[in-house]
Amino acid sequence: MYLSSIFANPERVERLLEIGKNSFQPLLEGAIVYTIPLTLISFICGLALAIFTALARTSGNKALETIARIYVSAIRGTPLLVQLFIIFYGLPTIGVIIDPFPSAIIGFSLNVGAYASEIIRAAILSIPKGQWEAGYSIGMSYSQTLKRIILPQASRVSLPPLSNSFISLVKDTSLASMILVTEMFRRAQEIAATNYEFLLLYTQAAFIYWVICFMLSILQGRLERRLDRYISS
């Protein structure tokens, strides 16, 4: 009924086409200027945090392991949106004021760090203990064995789930609109608020998200094949 009513009115079709044409560039700019950089920065910071957390969980040090466990449990046990609200809206009540974009980076990085640490930890534990013993037998230290033997193998195991986490993060950045980050989805909200074509604008934003994620999935496959060749060589 909705589509038939639209196509039955040529003026409405023309208006929708004009709105879609004019809104595409602002949405694309929002993706390039905010969504993609927010995803990349947050994932890199989160991945670094995840590696340290995973190593702490597997270090055998009770204090480090306890801190890491509490961090992972707290982040995984609370919604991402609540975490963003605590950072952006909650911390100012105790005098800690952070701008929207840095707040989003902190929130997403902490979230990625917790979830990715479990992926990396599982990948490290999946490597047979004989690999560690082989490294020690030829005189390697713990760090050398980890860097030269364990992590290259663990990276292949963890690449698919980490890639999926990265793709999910692209979509999760839409939550940054709730803390005033003018990324792509917030641009769609702002434009839709002026012309009331919410279905058109949100569908257009969804299409751009889908294109980005589709391209990333292709890149993921290529990275997996390249890593396979590197490990086997």
C-alpha cells in the first residue's frame, strides 16, 4: 500500500528522488569523516587493550588475572549504550567532561577490548603446549616464543572472529549518535527531521552501512588467504 501510493503520485516520486540525491553526499561525508575513522581508531585501541588483557589472563599472575577478569566481566555484562552514556553524560557529574568524539572512542575501545580479549585468549590457548616447549628448547625466552611462534599461529585462529568484531563495530558506531557524534546515522536523523522522510533516509543510511560491511568482508577473505600463505611459508 505504501509503495503503490508513492508510485501513484509522480510528484512524490520526484520529491523522494530529489531528497535522496541531496542527502547522499552528507551521509557519505558522515561515514568518511566520522564513522570510518571512529571505527578504525576504536578498533586499534581496543585491539591493543585486548592483547594486554588476554596476556594478563594467561600470565598466571593472580593480581593481573583478577583485574582483567573484572574488566571483561563489567564490559560484557553491561550494554554498550549504557557505557557510552556513563562516559559522556555520567562523568560530567563528577567534573570529568569529555567531548563527544573522544567519548565514543573510549566507549567503543573499552567494549572492543573486552570482547576481543576473549577471542585472543582462546586463540592463544588453542596453540598446543608443545609449541611453547619447542621455543624454550632452542633457547627462546617467553616473549620471544610468544612473538615468533605463538602469536603468528594465534593470529590466524583469531582473524575471522576479530574481523567479524570489526564489521560489527562499523554498525555499532551508529550508537554514537546518541552522544551527539555527527556520524552517518545522526546525519540521517538530522536530515529526516527536516523533511520527515524517515524511511528513505534510514534506508539510505542502511545501504551505505551494508556497502561498507560488504567491502570489509571481501577484504577479510583476502587477509585470511594471505595469512595462510605467510604461515605455511
